[in-house]
Amino acid sequence: MESTQEKILSDILIGVAGADITGSNIVVIKNIILDSRKVLPGSLFVALRGTQTDGHQYIGTATELGATAILCEELPATLHERVTYIQVADSAEALGYISAAFYDNPSQKLTLVGVTGTNGKTSVATFLFQLFRALGYRCGLISTVQNQIEYEIIPSTHTTPDAVALNQLLAQMQRKNCSHVFMEVSSHAVAQHRITGLQFAGGIFTNITHDHLDFHKTFDNYIKAKKGFFDQLPETAFALVNVDDRRGSVMVQNTKAKIETYSLQTLASFKGKIISDTLAGMHMEINLQEVWFRVIGRFNAYNLLSVYGAAILLGEKPESVLTELSNLKSPPGRFEQFHSADSIVGIVDYAHTPDALENVLETINHLRHGNEKVITVVGCGGNRDAEKRPKMAAIACKFSNRVILTSDNPRHEDPLDILEQMRKGVPPLDYKKTTVIEDRREAIFKAYDEANPEDIILIAGKGHENYQEIKGIKHHFDDKEVLLEAFAARHA
């Protein structure tokens, strides 16, 4: 959606340090464009250096299409008199400040809370969104599953949108009278300056384990990216961290924000304890108050604790918060349960990292009360961190009675190559209980065929996604739909 507003160039460059301007800085900017093919007269074209392509290659195209100004790190060989060039050290960083200014700094008019970490981001952001709406506020949500303005759902393509789309979305939320916005902050978003220029009221750290090493290359870089979010928080914000994660304290080493903590294991600002945990719900104690929750699992105990802590830090009353939290349901594709007519339990979960898969399977095993089998269907995405593939298979074998390795989103890789890498993680003693079925639909049906009453089937890796990406094309595929079809087929 293109903006209908206009700004004088000099007004949107205020937050950009060290800009070298060639041409007039009082030209009118009608929109900010990152894709040269979408440039119109009045556009500010931003040349970004991406992982796949370098926007500097398209400055000529943008100029031909009538761009009024160009933001870049390197000036082109030929400069056009009618075009203003803004040369900066880092286009992505400058874009963050420019985007915020172009949309009148919407984050400054909202209570914006960011959630970062490897696992739990979606659940925490969604729980906060649901909680504050239940408490009577108009709210916005920016997450992997979807972006939402009150009841209006806006499809999500990235965990965190680019700086232009993000500020545009925040401005839309502010225009629709939202007071609070809760958003996932991915490591990519920090490293690529998508959140630069935003003003946060608070930040939450869930946990950190190996992920996205295809992008960050090293675990240290990944940690630094997550930490970068807390480094940017102002003195007026809070930084709420999980101190049971050994890197929780690292996240806030250089933050100016007020540091607060949550824990299930040690003293903290917000202390929790699991009293009982069943498939029906979880009984917890939070800061010495007992509450029953509809969501289950130790990982959700951490999620609820962080949500409770953030709500209190935002000024809400403990009794009201706990009352509304007790009614919340898990987001789509997060430990989502389905029950067949013959008493088989199917669980669809987004777990796509070794740590997340282990958390979910440990929870399932903890909830077992007899000799129920655990049957796990799991795959790994293509063109992503390959190191985790054998680890995922090993974890599935460790915590399951039966494992079916299958295709996830192979993207541009051969799914059989991915499955072969996963298979290398299967211990020799577990060969007999492990099957490889490339077709994900067939794998889910096979899991159900092998299940007996009371058995538990975990379908891991895709959760809320309703597609499979193969050779760059997204084909409709929904784990929940296929599971329910399998349930129905047996009783047809």
C-alpha cells in the first residue's frame, strides 16, 4: 500500500548522521521505494545491499523511472541534475530513521513492546496482544503468523517487515487509535536495521539457541544481533529477560533500559512455579499467587511469566492480568491439539529448531500417563541452517517411540538431500523405529495409521503455515487440514 502523504526531503533526513547531499534537499518526496521497478516520479529510491542482490545496481533504472532522490552508499558514475543524491555510510541504518520520520514517528505515539529470542516470540507477542485487548485496550500485533489491527488481519510475510512497511503499519495502527503494539523482533530485523528509528517502551528476551546460522554465519553473530535490540532501548524502557537462560544477562550488559527478570528456577522480579501440568491445562504459582491456565507445557510457563511481567511493568494490576491470562489460548500452530474419534491426540507445532522440538517432546512425555506411544513427524526447511538437520532427527528419536522423517519447505533444495542429512542424526539403535517418507501428506497419514487409542502424534516444523515451498513456488498445504483428513478417512 503506497503512502498518500508527502514530505520535504530535509525533514526526513533529520535523524541521519553524516549524510553527504548532492542536489536540493527541499524536493518533495511522495514515497520511499526499495524495489527500483516500483519507482515513480517523486520517489526516494533506497539502494540496499542485500544477501541476494545489491540495490546500487538499479540506481540507473530508478533514475530512468523518475526517482526524485537516491539514497546510497556509493554514488553512481553519472549524476543527473534533476536528482538529489544522499550518500551515507549505511543505507539500511539511514532508511530506518528516514522511514520513521516519513510516517511522523508513529512508534513515539504508541506503547511499543518488542519480543526477541529463538523460541517463544510468537506466543509471547500474541498473548500480550490478546491480554491487553481483554483489558480494554485497542491493540496491534506484528508477528510471524499474522499482523493484526484489532480484528483486522493483515497477512505476514516476514517475522519483522522492512523499515518502510513497518513504519507504515505502525502509522496505520496509530491512525486506528491503537494504544499498544506488540511485535516480534527477529535477529535479521536487528542486523538489517529494520527496527532502527523506532521507540520501544519495552523489550522481552525469551531464550537463545542455535538458529539462522545460514544468515548470521556464527552463533556469536546471532547473539550479538539479539543483544543489539536491547542495546538500542532507551532509559525510559524496560528490558525483561529470562535469567534461566544463561545468556539472559548477556543481553542486557549494555542496555540503558531498566532491567527486570523472570524465572522458574531462581530469584527474579517475576518468579513462577509449575504445580501441575496436564493435557487439560496448567496450574502455576506466579509471585506467590496460584492460577490455572488453559495453555500447557514448561515452555508456555516461561511465556506466561514474561507476559505477566511485561503487563505489570506497563502498569497493569496483578489480579486483572492473572484473571485474563487464565483464559488465553495458544496461537495457531503452537502446541495446537486435535482429538480423533478413536481417542488419538494430534499436536501441530511450529517447532523447527532443535531446542523447540526438544521442549515440545519433553512436554508431551511429561504429560503421558501410561503406555501411550509418541509418534513424531518432522522435517527441516531447505536453504536454511543445515547444521540442525541431524540434531533434529536425533532429538525426535530420543523422545519418540516412532519417528517419520519427511519434507518440510524444501525451497530450492532437493528434499531427499535434506532427509539424508537428517537421517545421519539417527542413532543406529533407532534405525528400526525411524522411517523416511518424502511426501508430507503420506507421512501424516502413515503416523495416524500406526497410532492406537491414547497415542500422541506430533507434527512438527510448520505449525500455522498453510503452504509448502518447493522450487520457489508455494503450494497449499496445512498440517492441521491433513491431520483432520486422516482422522476422517479412518471413520468414513
